[in-house]
Amino acid sequence: MEVSDARGDLYPQIAAGVAGLDVLRLGGRGLTLVTALADRWDCVPYPPSGKTVRAELLDTGA
């Protein structure tokens, strides 16, 4: 699975700890879900200035 974003100014980062987490914010939780559900993920450039997050999802056996 992969998702591309044309904005190159914000590269994905996972919050270091829950203490400073703003539970009311509207965004910024996507990679927490990707990290929880994927075997691995990475971020690559999406020309001309964006990025693509690629993830290999776990096989749940269902």
C-alpha cells in the first residue's frame, strides 16, 4: 500500500512519547496507525516536491 502527498514541506515523523500528545488535534496520527499495522514502512520522494509513504501490511490470517 502507498499514499502520496504533493506537499514536500512536511516529512512524516512519529511522536516520540505520549506525554506531549495533543488528543484534540485533527491530524498527525496516520503513521502511528501505519506503524501498528505494518510489517515495515518507508518514505520516498514524490517528484517534484512531495513524498510517498509505502507500507507492507501484516497478514492477519483472516
